[in-house]
Amino acid sequence: MLAIARQRMLGQSFKKILPAVSVLRSYSSAAKQITVREALNSALDEEMSADPKVFLMGEEVGEYQGAYKITKGLLEKYGPERVLDTPITEAGFTGIGVGAAYYGLKPVVEFMTFNFSMQAIDHIINSAAKSNYMSAGQISVPIVFRGPNGAAAGVGAQHSQCYAAWYASCPGLKVLSPYNSEDARGLLKAAIRDPDPVVFLENELLYGESFPVSDEVLDSSFCLPIGKAKIEREGKDATITAFSKMVGYALKVSEMLEKDGIYAEVINLRSIRPLDRATINASVRKTNRLITVEEGFPQHGVGAEICASVVEESFSYLDAPVERIAGADVPMPYAANLERMAVPQVEDIVRAAKRACYRSVPLAATA
Amino acid sequence: MASWGRRSSGMVHHIKALSKVELRGKAGEMKGGWWRYPVQPGVASALVPRSWPCVNTMASLFLVQRFKSSLPQKQVEDDDDDQDLDFPGGKVAYTSEMEFISGSYDKRIPCYRVLGDDGELIKDGSDFEKVNKELAVKMYSDMVCLQIMDTFMYEAQRQGRISFYMTSFGEEAATISSAAALTKDDIILPQYREPGALLWRGFTLQEFVNQCFGNKDDGGKGRQMPIHYGSRKHNFVTVSSPIATQLPQAAGMAYSLKMDKKDSCVVAFIGDGGTSEGDFHAGLNFAAVMEAPVIFVCRNNGWAISTPTSDQFRSDGVVVKGQAYGIPSIRVDGTDALAVYGAIRAARSMAINEQRPVLVESLAYRVGHHSTSDDSTKYRSLNEIEHWKTDRDPVNKFRKWVELNGWWSERDEADLRSSIKKQLLKAIQVAEGTEKPPLTELFTDVYDLPPSNLVEQEKLLRQTVNKYLHDFPSDVSLH
């Protein structure tokens, strides 16, 4: 029943994202299209094939082929020693994964959603993130924590929180969040190869989205650098930063703004920690206006950090106050109409961009 | 009295027999409440009565105990129509008798020991794992060394020279004998009261003291508070403050060892209090399911800071919890160096040869305070503490046994103690006078490679310190 409701919602947001996908100018000329799901699956497959130390753990990752089918076919290919179905204890299997990583294996731990990672957050922070430092370099933790993050559709407060800001505030962790298939492949491969613990924040609604990919992306050695943002669309009038699903929204917004003569530059952050401050600041120095977009809660969010960075480094370049678009400061409601009001919509971002450009807009309700 | 000379693997065999029977669900022959179990070859197979006044082997007691509490005899006799319930997880016999497994216990799991309080072998005791002179003397010397180090370092904290310390008084045998029974390839995941194990493996007094002072020679680069030792070289994973997190980590590490088919195991320590943590359940359950070679050693010392075990759990201690996970378990006298040595040797053999977890509950009273931040006289009686400190001291007990064998003398004692004291005083003096770690170590090891923001920040910080030298303490070394 939930699945049907979800599909309907998916259909709605799909409509919003689809036009953005047609903006091909920042993609290399591509013939093939793959879904984010296929991108993640192929990345896992290739990394497991290349390095026998890589193994998967999580609830339903094996026999069930993955709660969201991301790990489809991997149990069959690599066997139960490398694809472990775990009992229901996030704290337990996260601790086990960390222990295995201490010894030298490279676990990829899946959380059914990052909301459940809170039951394991002590292991993520105190056992994984801080270990290299606390042990003076004797214990490294080459582990990847991955799973869907942020709002899905109609799943309520305990299934919809965005954890980008929480994890990104902790030194010792790296935090990545892909948008399209190219991001998904390149960043997941980079995360698995990285010797530090990485939190990999996916998005449930993007799993089924198709994006064009070049041959280079499909090559098994393809890898994206951690800590580098991507300018999805160049512009000169305003900078819009976003990650994950909001990148699609930002691209749609940039199309809509073009009609009003505002050419927005869209930055796909890709990496929340380390944050690519250089790219963001360079862009703001060019456009002089900044709009940050995220789905998570506004206070102490990713946008707050970006804003601080820009104010510290490029203050004199700003021609307008920074506009922060974030989710509503309430636990996510379930009812469809309320849920719609609790997450950023394309119109909210358009209004914010116009405000930054001194266009008069009707005052929107602000948090 | 001379039975200690006979080399025997009786202990191992008993536990093995126990575990085999348990695992394959063999109820054996139940006739009128008697239980038959296999014993070591050469000894006639014994029928063990339900009431067992003079049976002296742990295995049989445990076995009978288990069946007694779950009343399987009745089950077998009252089998319902010879039908079994075919259910996920295995067949289960039906019964028409409604019977609850008792939550309480008539008789507690007994505690395995080799030495009496007087340091002499138990008369008519069973064979134990033999310890030669060299091993015994090293075990004893290390126990004395630990005691003296704890005494001095506790004092140092009281004098304000270090910020914090935790002693192992009363538990010297529990940790040192455990380490003695392992090889250097076995990986130890401590809780925080196991410096004895690290000492056994060769961590020097200077290294211990350097860590407590957090100076530049500290292997931990001054990153952690005192007693949070760690040494990759000694296969001793760095102490981590959150309780019980090392248990699922141990299962994970053991799984890795299993995949590598190594001839070694993981040993994870936990206190009585730590068994209440969710990670205890996850760690033991997982280790059993994954069939990982890990020994869980629970140092039940009676107290979790001020919480007595009666407020911690209502089970018969920790040993019975193992069975709930399908893990063979034993209760051992933690003040008896030989008993601990033997139990851990047997556990190690089982863990590695059978690739499965084992649980060892060691009972040894916590004589000292929880830490330097605690005054345990506030919640327990001085008499109780004094009794365990003097009458039940594990170091004295073992000393008596070593002396009885003619391996130790008064002269050796005096020499050892004065030597350790001298080394320790020197170590403390040196550590105190050594510089603190250089500024660079503030920024290294956050990640594998230093990130650009930290590189920048370090450069900026150095500039600032150089410019405003007077604003910064003199022990901030810029080298």
C-alpha cells in the first residue's frame, strides 16, 4: 500500500526532475543512460571484483537483493562470505563492520535509511571517525556507510531526516552525496577506495532516475575526486548550491530564471565534507549572489556552513544577503499536502533567487 | 599434591565434551534423572547423579545444572504423541505439560578454581593446565609490577601530576593470566581495566607512564586521556571509552581472522556493567551466528562504579547469558592465576579449532575505586574492601604457590619490588620532564592524508604563535 502511494509521489517528483535531466549542456555527449540504482550496483560490483577485501553488510542486502535493490545480484556473484545479511541491530553490525575495518577489511555497510543510522551513530562517530586520530594513526578505518538519506515520499518524520549536516560536522569522516548516475558511480568508487571512513548519502527517489553517462564513466577505473564540487551549469547572475535531489530542482530553477533574464550558476556540491569552498567562493565572486538549497533542517545545516564560508572569504563580493532554502523546521509530516509544504519546492528557490537579484516578489512565509 | 605434575588436557576435553553435546542437541540417556557424559579416555564413563555431592568437574556440573533448570527429563517422558514441531530454526518436541523455565536458579553455576585461598592446590582437585617455572615467575613478576605501577600512578594523580588513573587492584591475575594464555598474534580489545595484558606483552613502564603524562614520547601522541593505552605492535587495540563498543568490533575482527584462516583469535574484555549495553547482545549474538573465533572475557568485579551487580542484572551472573546465544561459557575464579590461565587456554583452543565464540566470566572483586574520580567507601563497607584486599589478594595467593614450588624466595621478592620501584620512579621523573607533543600532532591523523583546511590552519596557527609568543604557554612546541 505504501509502495503504491510512493509510486504516485515518485511520479509527481519525477515530473519535476525530468525537465532538468534534459539540460544536457553540462554532461559530456553521451549515448547511454543508466539509472542511479544501476550506477551504484555496478560500482559495488566492480570494486568487489577488484579488491577481495571489500565486502557488503546490511539488512536485506543479500537474499532480498537489497531493500532498494541496490545490491541486486551481488550475493549470487560473490557468495555469502562477501555479502552479509545482518540481524536487525544497526549498532551491532556497524560495530562489527568497524571491527572488521580495524583489522584491514573494507566493509560497505548499508543502512536501510540513514534515519536508522542513529542507532549506530556512536560506532560511526566514536569507533570509526575518531579512531585514526585517537590511536595516533595506528588504527585506520577504511569503511563506507551508505544508504538513502533525506525525505522520500510519504514516509513521515522518522524516515525523512537529512543527516548531511550531522555527519559533516565531525572531523575524521568524509561525507559524500551524489546526484546523478555519474556522481553515484564515481563517488562510491572513490569512497570504497578511500582509507578513511566515508558516509555516503544517497536518495531513495533518485534510485530510479536515468541519467546519460559517457564511456569514461562506465569504465571500471572511473573515479571522482572527493572534495571537488561540480558546476552543473554555468551562469553569471547568481550561484545556487545544492546536493542530491535538490540539484535537479536547482537545474529546473535555472531554466525558469533564464526566462526572466537571470542566468544562475548551479553547483552540485557532491562532497559535503570536505566542502569545496574554493569552487563555491570562486563562483560567488563571479556572480555576487548566493542561494543555498537543501532538504534538511535549516539550523546548523549545510547552507549555514556555506554561508559562513562565503561571508568569511568573499564578504565584499556579496551584493545581497545569502538566501538559505531548507526544509521546514518541523519533523516531517505525513499528509501529502503538509509534506509538500515542509520541503523546498522549485517555486521557493525561484523566489529566493529573484529576491537575491532585487526582483520584487510576494513575501513568502519564511521559517 | 603431586598431581600438578601430570600434564593433562582434561579441562579442555571436558569443555569440548560439554560443547559437543550441547550443540548437537543430544540429550543423552535420561533415566530417572541421571545423565551420562563422555569423559577423558582411560576413565570409566561416569554416571553423574542429579544431586552431585562429590563430582568435581565443571563440565558435568554445568551440564546437569542446565538440564535441571529446564527439566528436559519431564519433557522427554511426556512427549506429546511423539510429534515434533517442525519450525524455522529446527525441530522442537511438543509437550502437554505447561512448564515455565524458571527465571531464578536453585544452584548457581560453580566457579572453577585450582588454588585455595592459602595458595595450595585444591586437595583432590582435577588436573589443571601446567605452568612451568619461567612462565610462573613471569606471571608473578608482572602481577607485582602492575600492583606497584598502579599504586604509584594513583598517587601521582592525587598529587596532581596526571589528570586521571584507574587501578586494577584485585584483578591482576584476571588480566595477566589471560594474556599469558594467549599468543602475541591474538588480538586484544580491552575495556579499560586490562593494562595487565599489555604489560604481559611487553609494553614498558616508560611507555605506560608516557601515555599517562601525554608527552611527545607517548605512542598515542598525547591524543587520549590516561590509561587509554593502545599498541598495534602488541596487538592491543586502543582503549575506547564508550562501554561495550568493543564487543561487536571483536566479532567483526574475528570474522576477518576467520576469512584469513589465521591461527589466532580475538579476545574482548568487558565488565559486569558492560553486559547491560545493547552492544553486549549484538556482539555475542553476532559472533555466534557468524561462528567467529572470539573469546569474550567478562571481568565481573561486583561493581560498575557504584552500581552493584544486584542492580545490574537478575540472572546468575554473566556466565548463564552465554548459553542464550549458543555460546559455551565458564565461570572462573579471577583471583586464581592458574584457573584463569587454564580456562583461557581451553577457550582459545575451542575458539580457534572449532571457529566459535566462547564466554569466560571471571570473578575477582574490584578492590580499588572505580577510578581516581571515585571514592568507593561512599557506597560499600570498608570491611568488605579490606577483606578482599588482604585475605583474597590474587598476588599473594599466587606468590604462595610459586614459593611452594621452590621457584621464588624472600630475596627475589625484595629484589623485584625494589627494582620495579626504582624503574617506575625513574620513568615518572623522565615522563614528567619530557616535552609535550609538538603542534603538528594536533592536526595529523584526522584523515589518512591531511586535508587542505587543516594544512592551512596549522600554517596560520604557527604564524600566530610565533608572532604572539607571550600569549601562548611555553610547552607548545613548534617543532
